[in-house]
Amino acid sequence: MRLLVRAAAASTLAATALLAPSTSAHAAALTCGGSAAPAFGTATPDASLNTQFTSYGNSNALLDDWTGADSTYSVKLPDGRTVFGFSDTFLGKVNADGSRPMAVADGGTTPFVNNTFVVRSAAGALTGTAHGGTAANPTALLPPRDASHVYWAGDMTMNGSEIQQPYREYKVGSGDLNVTWDANVLARFSTSDLTRPTSVTSLPSGSGVMWGSALLRDGGYTYVYGTEDLGADGKHMYVARVAGTDLRGTWSYLAAGGAWSTSESAAVEVLGGVSNEFSVSKRGNFYILLTQDTKDVFSAQIDTYLSCSPAGPFTDEKTVYNTPEGGPFGSYGDPDVYTYNAHAHASLTTANKLVVSYNVNSLDTTTGPTRDVYRDVSIYRPRFVDVPVTG
């Protein structure tokens, strides 16, 4: 089994200072269409969502449902349900002491699959986990083409009555940290059967950009945001768009000088320091980019940027939350624990707050049941926070 790390490869986690939220100094406040920029308050954990996922994960009502995962995208369905899309997912049993049996691949009994859905009813209850295969032998929703590849989830959007979701295909080598991006694909799911895609088609993949980090419908287009992950040289954001809501349409890419080109090779970097996953949302005349800061390795900072356009430029960086879990001085007191890939959820956000998730994981590669993600199921679960917003 490989618990595939979403951050820069390293053997130990550097200490992360838990700083108070800060604001950047600016010569003049950003305005868009004559409107003043939104203001962000002090973020706090979303106790309701965190408790709900904890209870669901620990319930043992079924042994082929979710007990922990990462990525944590979501989309609201026309019938009021919310579908959460996850990447690497533990299913199975949680022990009374908060541990889990080792994964099947490590000689245990816990199923571990690379992508799943968790469904929340219109009334707000988590009602089930969608995966491929059977209850006795679960597989990923989007199974890999062979044992050396996996699919990890991108953002989710609705096209009529179907879910469309980009996935990133990765090639995995030996060891937990040997992961190389290969290609982007689009999976389509019927809302009447979430256990298998109705089709899987190729997406643009020629420029090294992992498209699908975020999606935004605005002004007759669906904007598709991507990340170019250059390792030690940083992570960089790119923007594409397609007319309407069907991602199978013709893509155009933000090119030099603000032009749009149908050539993927013409796409230009919009911003550095973003995550592999982030979000862009619209509030009034403003577009809010929310991302975990990757300018520093294993940063605890969740930052917002603002723009007057869905294609940027994104400026006015502010830190709205510092995740408390990571590093030797974090809430686990564990140098291997880290957090990553924060994004806001349009399906959960209200007029007064952004609902944000981020992921928690560990670099621990211990063999056996004392491995962090086995001994403590809470380490490999998302956290939700509420970021107050006004204006």
C-alpha cells in the first residue's frame, strides 16, 4: 500500500510556527466595480461538520464506507444532496481505541481505494459512501488502468443532471513518495448512480498542468484552474475556460497580454505559491482565491487573494487561518503530521462565511499498526473551518 503524499517529498516535517492571521500592507485598497473589497474575520473550526464526519467515520454501521480520506471537494445536486469527492480513502472498521486495522496491502483487513464519494442528504445527514466493486471487495470509483497508476480527484461541477469531475492520473513507483503526474481525464457521473462513471474522456494534458484544481461557473463560462507542480521550483496557477457547463467543449487558455488562446502551450502562469488543490469563488464584484500557501514547505497558512476577474491577476494576499495540527509543536505533537490542499466549498458557503476544508496526513512510513494513519484515524481526515466574510 502507498499512502501517497500530496506535499513535497521529505523524510521529516519541518517545525511550523502557528502564527496569528496577518494582513499584507497595501498602498491602496482593492476595489472592483466601485465596490470595496470583502473583509475576512477570525476563522474557527466548524464543529458541526467536523463532528458529523467523525461520527460517520467511526460508526462501523457498514464496513465498506468512509473512515478517512483527503482532497475533499463537494458539489450540490439539483435534488438538494451534496456529494463530497475524495481521493485516497480508507474504508472498513474503526477500533474502539480510535485506531484502524492495517490496509489489505499491508496484510490487514482495511480496504484502501484511490477515490470515492460520500453523500450528504438534503436534510444534512451523511448517508453513504459510493465506491466501485462490491461491498466485500470495494474498488475506486475510477479504477486505475494498471497497478502502477492511480486517479486522484479534482474539483466537481454540474452539467445538467450529471456530475463532471476532472481527475489527475499519476504513475507511482516504489516507495511512498515516488509519484509522477501523467495526464488529466474527465469522469462523468449520473446522479442516479454514483458508483460508476458513465464515461471517462481525456482532458488537455500537454503542458504539464494538472487541470481541475478548481472550477468556477461565471458569465457563461466554466473556468478551469490548474496547477503546474515544479517541485522545489514551486507550484503555479494557470487558467482555462470552456463555454457553458460541459467540460468536453473547446477549451481556451489565458495567454500573454490577457488574450485567450485555443492552444494549451500558450497558457501563462497567473500566480505562484498555490496548492495542488484550491478554490475560486465569486462574491459581488470580487473573485476569491483560497489556497494553502506553498511558498514555504509544509506551511500552515491558508490564504486568500482577490481579483476583479475570474482570470486574475490575484492580489491582496491575506492569511485567514493557520492550521493547528502539523509539526512537533502542533496539536498532535508529531513532527510527521502536516496539513495541505485547503479550499472553500461553494456547496456549503453562506452569505456570511466561507466553509473551508483542509487535509491532514503524516509522513510516517513505519511498517505495522503503529504507523500514524493506523494508530489514530483522526490524522487522515479533513478538517472544516468557517471563515467569516463581510462586504
